[in-house]
Amino acid sequence: MSESKTPVPGNSPKSADKSNKKLDAKAQNKAVKQPTNKNASWILWTLVAIAFIAAIAFFQYRVETLIKQNSALDNHVQLLDSQYKSQLSKSIEQDQALKQFVSMNKKLSFMQQTINQIPGARKEDWKLAEVEYLLRLANQRATLQQEPIGARALFDAANKILATLDDPAFLMVRETIANEILLLGQDKKIDRQGIYTQIQAIKANIHEDILPPTEFINTPTVVDEAAKDESIWAQLKSLVSLKRADSPFAAPLNIQQYQLLEHSLLLMLEQAQWALLKADQTLYEASLNNAVQWIESRLRHQKAATLIDEIVKIKSQNIKLVIPDVSHSLRLLRQTLSDRTHRPNIVAPTNSNKPSLPKVVPAKKKQPEQA
């Protein structure tokens, strides 16, 4: 073939050259695009494979993790199951113990009710009995022994016990006790111990006081002549003694009579001490009067006169107090306890057709007046 190309009719050679160049360029572009498309597809498939392998690895790792968690959960469930079984057994045992406790509590309450029905079994009954004893002892101390201070202390102790009970039923009793404490007062007291010790001192010295003096000591005194004449006249008058006819002269006492006189005076003074402790004013004065009369009728010296003055001074003291009546609180307490123990029976209403029987009303004790 000849290399010369015949021109296409209607086309110029320049246009033919341009069309040839375009065809060559297209061919070259196709040749370049084919290898680039092949490389891109290989890269894409490589990425897909890598992603698939990573997904399989992650899935495997996740499965292993879930298996471990599942085994841990299984162990935890087994532990919880064992704990639940142990707690269930403990709850059953506690339920049985609770039932036993309830039954024992019922038995104890029944026994407590049975014991409470016995008179004097409650704690309050013992306290009320103690209060009654204290009030009775306070009345005895005030009226018989004439000791208002001790009676006040006993009333105060009874009031404190009633305060611990905190029962409004005994409010009137506490008010009466407080009123009786005020009635006694702290100014009403006698020094019995002092009077007793004075009588005891007279008893200790009575042996020396009833004996006449054995020695007379003459002490020289400086006097003027007028006083000397008067003293001589007084001495002469002292030598003469006048006695009434109705009072016979008693002879001097011998040793046995002095002993008998001393023993009798000791008995009279002891009787006065006993009357002092019992607050018997009549017996106290009578005993001391007898002692004075015995000394006056049998002794005539200065020691005997001094002894009489001391006995008369002791006899003039009042040993009996005017104690008010403090037994209202005791009577009110006994009335309250009686009303609480023996309650009145409630009478049921009777029909008008049936004959009504006479009602027996128990006699009520007279309540003490409020101070």
C-alpha cells in the first residue's frame, strides 16, 4: 500500500490531521484508564477483606467477652441462690423462734394476770402498804412520843413514795399530808435531851448533896464596931430556933437512913425521866414534887436547899406539846384503798312489772374533812 492518502472529498488536509490526532488521544486515554481501574478495584477488595477480617476478629473477641461475662453471671447466680437458700433457712428458723416467743409471751402475760389477781402482788400495792405504815408510824411519833420533827420526816417520806406512783387518785392524800406537815411546824419542839441530862446530873451528884457538911471553916473578916455589934446580935439570934407545935422535930439521920433516902430520890428522878420520855406532864411534876418534899422533910442544910432549887427549876419546864390531829391523811388513804379494792356493784335496771327488792347499800366510812 502506498502511504499517500487520498484526500476525502469535501475535507481539507488540515481537518484530516486534526481528526487523526483526536483518535490517537482517545486511544491513549483508554490505555491509561484500564490499568488505573484495575488498581482501584484491587485496593477496594483489599479494604473489604481487611474490614471483614477485623469484623470477624471483633466478633470473636466480643463472643469471648460475653462468654466470660456469662460464666461470671452464672457464678454470681449460684452464689445468690446459695445465699437465698441460707437466708430462707434462717428466716424459717426465725419464724419458728418468733412463734415460740409469742407463745412464751402469752404464757407470761397469763401468769402476770394470775399473779396480779393475788392481793399485794403488784409493785404499787407494796408501795401503798409502805405509805400506810409510814403514816401510821408518823401518827404514833407525833401523838404518843411527842416528836414532831421525826413525824415530819416520816410524812415527807410517805409523800415522796406517793409521788413516784404518779396516781391522781392519791392527790387528796398528798395535799392532806402537806397540810399536816405545816401543822406540825418546826418551832414546836422541846429540848428533852437537855432536860434529861440535867436530871441525870442531879442523880450523879445526889449522894454528895444530901450529906450534911462535916467541916466549917471560919474566915476572919475585918469589920467595924457597929457591924461587930450587929454580928454578935445575929449570932445570938441564930442560937435560938422556933418550931411550930404541929411540925414535930425530926432526929438526925443515920447512915442507913441516908442510903434509903438516896435510893428513894434516885427512883423518883428516874420516874421523872421516864415521864419526860413519854411526855406525861402530870407524872413528871408529881415525881419531882415528891423528891422536893422528901428533901424538905428530912434535910436542913444549904446543899439540900440548893438541890431543891435545881429540882424546882427543872419542874417548871413544860414537857408536853400541843400536837394537832395528823391522822386525816391515814384515814383518807385507807378510804381510797378500800374504794379501789371493793368497788360498788352496778345494779341492773328492773322491769316495772316485777317487784323490786330492797337495795342493800354498804355503809360508807366518813371521809376526813379537808384542812
